[in-house]
Amino acid sequence: MNPDEASVPRPAAALGDQVEKLSASARGWHTIQMAVLGFIGICGILHTASSPAPRAVQWLAAALAVAALAVACMAIFTVGRVAYPVGDVPEGDRVVAGGTARLRAGIRFTIVALILAVVAALSGWWPSPASNPAVVVTGSTGQAWCGPLVSGPAGAISVRTANGIISVPIQATAQVNPVGRCP
């Protein structure tokens, strides 16, 4: 807008059209914000009790989820003031300029809330520690040992049993079978 045009007042009908377009745009964003708020709520509910993430990461994720909720509520309020104006509305170009600034701020808050929610939800994808499945090692004499494999001497298969670590020489091993757990 040229400086010469700033001093020329706009017709009330043109200003009303701009305010209505701004309000319609804000109502569209308000709908999107409600979806973001629902997503944040779902992320907060989808928490596994047996998460493998360290306790500090779980607390950080909870804090980020609460922050996302607070920012999303602030965004909804900010855009809602533009979408559904209540009370005395000031006249002139200040209405459009102020509404545009609030709408942009609300959109930024929505994006920040979504990023916080996604980062908080990422803690649920923490990798599980590798399990050490049990095996049954049967010796050539028929004796069997059950437990997880462990490091041992070269040329032997070592198994951690209830009685300690047993190392069976490879020449004396008849069979090695994986099992779910030891009897």
C-alpha cells in the first residue's frame, strides 16, 4: 500500500468484506486447531506402561505433551478471537491488521504445538533392549543344560544356568535348540 493510500479512508463495505474474509479464514484454521488438539489428546492417552524408554525420557515426553496442550489451547484462543469476535470491534484498518497479526500468531502456535506433540510421541518408539533367548544344549552323553548363551572359552558353548555358567566343549555337544524359557 502506498503512503498516499494510507490517508484515504476505505469504504465501510470493502472493510467489512475484508473482515469477513479474515474471520472465515480464521474459522477454517480453528477447525484445524481442534484436530491438532485431538491429536495431542490421543498422544497423551497412547502411553504404554511398560515403555523401554528411560524414566527421564518418559518425564520429558510428559512435559512436552503438557506444553503442547497449553500451546494448542493458547492457539485456539488466539485464532478464536479472530474467528468469532465478541464485544466492541474497533473500526478501520486496525481491525484487519490486528486480526491478521492474531491469526498469524495463532497459526504459529498451532505449528509449535504440533511439533511438541510429535516429539513427545517419539518417546514411545524407544527401542526395546535385546532379549537373550534361552537355549537347551544337549551333550553327547544325553545331559542337557538350559539358559541363555554367554561368552565363554574358545571351542565351547557356554550357557548361564540356575547353577552357574556351564561350558560344553563343541566336540561333546550333540544338539543346541532355542526355547522360549527354561523349565
